[in-house]
Amino acid sequence: MAYQQSDLDRLDAAISSGVRSVTFADGRRTEYQNLDQLLAARKVVATQLSMQETAKGAVVRRRVPYYRSGL
């Protein structure tokens, strides 16, 4: 699932206000049991967003083996 920056903002708002229920940009609504679960969800979303950003500008490298012995 692709996360958006607004999802991270909504999780931050829920953490700061103490609300355990979050509605994401795609309409999903999730209720967390405690603050630890909210923090874990925030970490997952932040990691996914950083991976999406690096994937946009990443150069795809292809490795080709070099055999010196002629195999």
C-alpha cells in the first residue's frame, strides 16, 4: 500500500492529541489500542514514505559478472 504525507500528518496529529482512531487518505479508519501501536504505525508510514522518495530518484544498477577464466 502506498502511503501519503497526509497519512503521516494524521498519525502525528492523533499522537499529539491522544486520539486512538485515525482515518487515512484512502478512507480506511483504524483504531489503535494504545500509544505504542500508534508510534509503531507512524514508524512504518515514515519508513515507507522515505523508501518511496528514494525509489523515485534511484538509479537502477545492473551487475554483470566478469569471468576471467573463460567460464
